[in-house]
Amino acid sequence: MTVATVPVARHSGPRATLSDQLVMTGRCVRLTRRNVDTLVMAILLPLLQMALFVYVFGGAISNRAAYVDYVVPGIVLLCAGYGATSTAMSVAADTTSGMVDRLRSMPIRSSAVLTGHVVASVARNAVSTAVVVAAAVLMGFRSDAGPLEWLAAAAVVLLYVLALSWLAAFLGVLARSVESASALSFVMLFLPYLSSAFVPPETLPTPLRAVAEHQPITPVIETVRGLLTGTPVGASGWTAVLWCTGVLVAAVTAAGWAYRRRGRS
């Protein structure tokens, strides 16, 4: 017996699209609230990293206060990397568990699935970043920035988080399991260590220095550091915006392509 397939009429129009995205974002936020272990680790691990660099490694540096001001922007971006990893795993869980197939059978915009994960990721990272910055102030971080510099630094961090979240969504769709999604997103956790996050690139061996000076995270860190500490940003500002925008456009395109391809397979 042949079973007839009834085509699903998708929602159309800006209002329906926005409604679908809000529903999917709410679902992802509720999943985050229920997954307390992941939420706590996303905040706790960057705090432990900061305590390690400030109180253990910083103890070997003569001017610990200056090192705290130097290292905080790197910890903030490291925090975003942890958050992106959990996003990749959540997308992979939806894709491999059959949830995406169930959502495809409903009259919702297919783009709302990934957009919901990304918006929830940005919100989750904004909260964890605020917690990390508050902890940094308690550990001795002092900023010379005014309100405009703080807003500019927040805008750069949010653009970076948005680009990283879409890249994580792409890796989550690409992965064949939750474990492989975690492995694929490992590079996002590792890149800050090969940048100017914790030590100046001039102190690194020549091959590592070349990597640190030309990878995308270094100009983002230098821009945030310059804005918060009152040092000149220079060309790092435009370089950071161009890198983040390029990664964002490429990740959105790749995620959409992988999501459609996964639906046909």
C-alpha cells in the first residue's frame, strides 16, 4: 500500500517568521535552564581559568595588577568558546535524536530551528560574560574605560559571540553525534591559547608568534583590551570587525547549506 505524503504548508511572512523564532528560542532557553550542569560549567570553568592565571601564574609576575588587566579580555573570549561548544552539542543532539525531523513535519520555518539555538547561545554567553567580568573586578581588574568604550567593547564581544555561535551551529549540524560535535568545536577552545590572550605574541617562538599574530582572535582581544584599558586600539578594531563579519557570513551560509543537505539525506 502506498502512503500519500501531504506537503506541510510553512508559515510565511515576517510576523510568522518572528513568532517561530521566538518559540524556538524559548525552547532552547528552557533546555538551558534544565541543563544545570552545562550552565554551571560554562560559567565555572572560565572563573577557574581566571583564578588560575591571576593567582597561580600571576604570582610569578612582578606586577600582578597589570597582568590581571591584561588577561581579562582573553578570559572573556575563552568563556564565549565554552558557550559555543555547548551550542554545537545541543544542535547535534536535536539533529541526531530525530527532534529536527519532527520539527520539519510542523508548519514552522526551518530556519527557526538554528536561529533559536543561536539566539539562546548569545543570551547565555551574555550572562556568563557579565558574571566573569564581575568576578574579574573582585579579583582586581580595573578599567579606565568610559561608558562609550564599555559599549564598544560589549558590541565587539557580542559580534564575536554571534559569529562563534553560528559556527557552532554549523558544526552541530555537520556532526554525526554529540561526542563528535564536542570534538569538532574543540578548536574554538584551543585558539585563544595561541593568541595574545595570556602572553604577548613577541614572547612566543617564531612559528607560534606568526600564528598568534595572524589568527582571528588576536585582533578581537587587542580591541577589547584597548577599549577597556585605555590603550590605543589602532588597526585591530577594523581587523576584528572584518574577521567576525567574515566568519559570521561564512558560518550562516554553511549552516543553512548543511541543514538543508541533512534534511535530504
